[in-house]
Amino acid sequence: MPELLDIVGQDAAVGQLQRVLAGSRRPHAYLFVGPRGVGRRTAAVALARTLLCDAPQTRPNDGRLGDLDASATLRQACGQCESCRLMDAGSHPDFQLVYKELARYHDDADVRKRVMQGLGIPVIRSFLLAPAGRRSARGRGKVFVVLEGELMTADAQNCLLKTLEEPPDRVRLVLICRDPEQMLPTTLSRCWMVRFGPLPAAFVTGRLVEAGVDRTEAAFWAAFTDGSVGRALMLAEKGMYAIKRDLLGRLTRLASAGEADLADFLIKTTEKLAAQAVAEVKAAEGASLSANLAKRQAAGVILELLASAYRDALTVSAGAERPLVHADQADVPRVLASRFAPTDLAEVLDQFAEYERLLWRNVNPKIVWDNVAVTCASAAPLRL
């Protein structure tokens, strides 16, 4: 299991945590913010491991973290004690990951039957608030890590406020989210924020190649995910690269194939990806993922792929010295740049953002995808 000093590409965040660990007063609530797959969860678990370790190790910085003095003392778990062994085994009694799928273990049968769409009060109360109020089993306190904090409902966040502000003795909470704007201001004000940035593209590419991904595909996912190893691996494993190449090819053929062909492809692809996601969660977790949530998430990826192509076209049109995300299909952005004026390309990007909002508001998906296809073909400023 990685220790804090094993985390690659997040020296600023690790440096912040080392300053906290070196201090006499430590925050009781943290908010780890940044893109998916860049090390937020790994760092949260490593922090918990250090806080719960029976014999934390220290070493001089000696240049390991550039933001800290060479003489600064760095801390991390020993990796040998009983606490570390329990963390390795995933059975530490004072450590708890909190996530929406825990609903299936709830005492209430009605809660267990609900599909997973948000992180609500039942999970927060049963798997965080209740155990936080009980005595630490090993005497070094408790650590709770809340995954996908942006999925917490407003009621769940409000329910958590008192514990965030005045937790039981030696209880630490780490909330993980992508964007602090997705959290309530009252939640933000009670947490110490640690920001995680994108990982270097070369590092992400290398990790994917090591995992068996073709280098050209790996380079694309590294650029597309903005330096997220976890997300890049997930998309590659789902076979999304073939879908992306097909999708971009259709953009160049819009003039001859027409909008209806593209709309049909978008609808069928989204439904296929959603069904795949539901089946994967069922197989891995034994739980039921909301079909609507799965469709929205799949739609988000498809719209993001489309947007990245038109953003590349804007880069070509403007003559900007910026690498293309779709460098493996560089002809597509050039075709789009020749077809649309820069103002039209900007309009297309605005429309994609609007279409994603509409899909999350339960507007008929077919109507939305029909409009997406028209926008791709003509940059028409449609409003539903």
C-alpha cells in the first residue's frame, strides 16, 4: 500500500500534508480537491495510515519535496506495525471509507433496495456519524474518508456539519471531491482544503503503456483526461478508444451522412455504455446502479469527447501553439476548422455544456441528442 512519500506528481499536496503532520495542531476535517484519478484517494488512505500508525517514521526532507526546507522532517507510516498490517488487509477497525454503495449494507431494507444515485443521509448517519461517536478500537483515533463528496446531497452535508466543526476526540474526516463549487459553502468553511493537480502527460502515458495500452491510445487518454491516471485507465479498459475514433470519423462525414445518422449513433452508444456500467457495478459490488445516473455519466463522456474535438478545431483555427488532444486524428480538427468560423466553434462548445445540463434535468434524451447532432453539423444555437 503506497505511503505518503510514494505518491508521484503531487508534491505540492504532499508538502501541505507534511506541514500539517509536523505541526502540533492538526485539522480535523480535510477536503481533497482535484480531477479523478490523480491520487486523491491514495493520499487520503496514506494520510489515514500515518495518523493511525503505532510508530510513524520520520526522515529529513533532503530535497524530496521542493516546497519544504531541506531540514524539514517528513512523516509517514512505518508499514510494519499492527495498525499498518490491518490497513494493508483492509480490516482496520478505526478506518472507514464512506461511499454511496454502502447503502446496500444499511439496516433498513428500504434503503438497501434503493438504486445508487447520490450519497444521502442514511449512509452518512450509519457509516460515519454513528461509528464516529464510538470509542477508538486501537486508541489512536478514527479516520473517515468520504469518496465522491460531490454526490452528497445538501441534506447529507447539513447532517454532517456539526461533526465537521466539532468532531469527537481524535476523529479525522477527509472529504474527496472534484470541484469545491460542488460543495455547500458551510461544508467548505469547515474543511482544510488540499488541491491535487493533473499528473504530467508523459507519466500518465507511461503508466498506461505499462498496463498494456497501445502508446498512441495511451497518449490520447493522457491528454484527454488532463493527467488522470485512474480515469485514463478506466476509459481505456472500457474500450472507449474505438468509440472515440468512430465518433470523430462521423464528424467529418456529417455533410454526406446527415444529422440523423449521428443522432442514432449517439443514442445507441450512450445506452450501450450505460448498460455496461450497470452490469459492471452489479458484478463487482452486488448493487444496483441507477440506469438514469449511468446514462447521464455516459452522456457526459460522449459530450466531453465531442467538445474536445471542437476545442481542437478552435486551436487550429486560432493558430494557437497548443498540442491537440486528438493528435492521433489531427485531420478531424482541421476539417472542422475549415467548416466553421471561430465564433461558431465557440458557440458549439457553449451548446454542449447546455446539453449536458439538460440531460441532468431529465429532458428527453432523444430530443437532446437530435439537437446535439444538429449543433455538430451547423453550430445552430438551439435552445430546448
